[in-house]
Amino acid sequence: MDCVELGATATPRKKIKVLIVDDSAIVRKIFSQELSRQEDIEVVGTAPDPYVAREKIVRLRPDVITLDIEMPRMDGLSFLRKLMKYFPVPAVIVSSLTPKNSEMALEAMECGAVEVLAKPGGSYSVGDMSVQLVEKIRAASQARLSPVQQGGATSPQKPGHAEWSKALRTTTHKIIAMGASTGGTEALKSVLTQMPPTSPGIVVVQHMPPRFTTAFAERLNSLCDIEVREARNGDSVLPGLALVAPGNYHMLLRRSGGTYCVEIKNGPLVCHQRPSVDVLFHSVAQHAGSNALGVIMTGMGKDGAKGLLEMRQAGAHTIAQDEASCVVYGMPREAVRCGAVESVVSLGEIPRTVLRILSS
């Protein structure tokens, strides 16, 4: 289940210039120290508030910024909206683990931020934070801003309920497994809001810290025709229900008699991630086999590629999001490279492709 690290420094290239925006001097210091240890990253400056940040962004032209949500003089969300309108820069949102901040972080993702990171403390250790910080900076540096809007202009209309009903009459034992990372919150929203109440049970891994996945599931539940909730250990996977892996825990599919359920467990990072898409996909291959359909979406790295290959070898249908509609074409690319993917389609075409496969 090990994953080879993406070779971010394998070939010489320009360093990723980072500006750290946070009112906490301790956070600015920790982030600067951790990032400065990386050969491919350069901290070009820090800022205690958005006003200082604005001047430094214009002067230093960073490739990526880290941005706190709660700051004096102007909150991070208001600053982000202005930034994306006048001077778009890939942003990694930094937030404390509170319900309010989780909601604001999701709003920030809708406004154009590409990653979210929990501040050190509580259940999210400095050690885990260091690994995640570096990976998220690298991912953000490769992000294409506003890809959902770009792909949305040519996206087909939502499949009608009559089409879905015809396709789903005999799919009560089917499972849809989805995995995403950078840019995945908006991509998953685009797909899941098109799934009907009669859809097969869905299991989802989105790389996010704890508590943010709770808010993410609640937000999706308010928008979707299906029920969406953060998974709990032992939850049954049922038609019309999507279960989102909780942050900082792996989620696995299990078979219990004639039904499927999920197991939520701790464990080491896999492909630098917990939850890991590979962990979920491996379990789906093992327990659902040809009854499964796998979807790998936008994100950096290799998480999910090996698991999706196992799913395909077990008889499952597999789909990858195409490069043009991805924020970062990393995970889908690696899955395509290793032969794990049956169909490569745009974000807007994923629901119809699922419908076509379920109808066949």
C-alpha cells in the first residue's frame, strides 16, 4: 500500500515562491522554517494582515500564498475575493479546527482557493502539518485557477430522472467509489449534485483535514438530491447515500452479509494522505469487484492510481477526469499511465458516463 513520492525535485527547476499571510507570529515562523527546508520552495516573505500582503504580492509576485481565515483589519475571505478578482494567485487556506472556520474555508474554496490546511494543535500534529504543508504548496503551485467554470461552459445538461431511473433499476448491489484532492471539493460538488436519489451507494475520499470533511459533507447534503454525510464506522452503504471519509482517518469498504458497510480506522499516511484514496479503492476492489465503478478526479500525486488499477483488474469500470477540467492533473494522469483507466472524460461528462456504464 506504499506510494512512491512524486518527484517534485527530480529535475532542476525554478523554486516555488511562497508568501505566508497570517496574523500569528508563531505560525509564520513554523511555516517559514518547514518550507525553507525544501530545496524546491522559497519563502519570499510573510505578512501579518491582508494590507501588508497586498503590497508584497504586487512586489514579490509569489507563486503561492498561504492565507489565514481570521485576521485583523480584513478577514481572509474578503481578501481572497478581492485577490481572485484583481490578482489571482493559488491560495492555500489555513484555518483553526472550528465549525465556523470550516464553513469559511469551504467558502474560500468556492471563491478560488485550491487547498485547505489545519493549523497545528489538537488532533492535527505539527509533524502531520509539516508533511501536508509541503505537499499542498507543491500542489497549489501547479493549480489552474477556475477550471470548473472553464469546463462548465460546454458541459451537457444534467441527465433527466427518467434516464437515471431506467439505468438504476438493477443496480442495488453496485458501488461507486470516488477519490479527489486539490480542486476536488468543487469537482465533487459538480458531480454529486447531479446524482439522483436512486443512485447506487457512493463512497468518497477527499483529501481534507478533520472537521473540514464534516462541513464539506453537510454542505453537499444541502445541495444534493442524494443524502451526503461524513462516514461513521459501520455505516451501511445504501442507494441514494454518499459517505465521505472523515479527515485524518482511512475509510475502507467491507462486506457484511448481503450488504456493504464502511470501516473507519487510523493508520499511517499512505501517499502522504490520511484518508487515502488508495486505501479505499483497494478495499473496493477486494470486496465489490465487478460490482464497483471507480472515479479518480483532480489532485496532485499518485494516491488512487494503484487502487484504481486493482479495481479494474477485479472487473470494475474505471473513469478518470481529463486534464482540461482538472485543477491539477496529477492523480488522474498517474492512473492513466499505469493502465488503471477505462474512460477519460471531462468533469461535466462524468455523471453521463456513469449513467452509460450503469445502463450497459
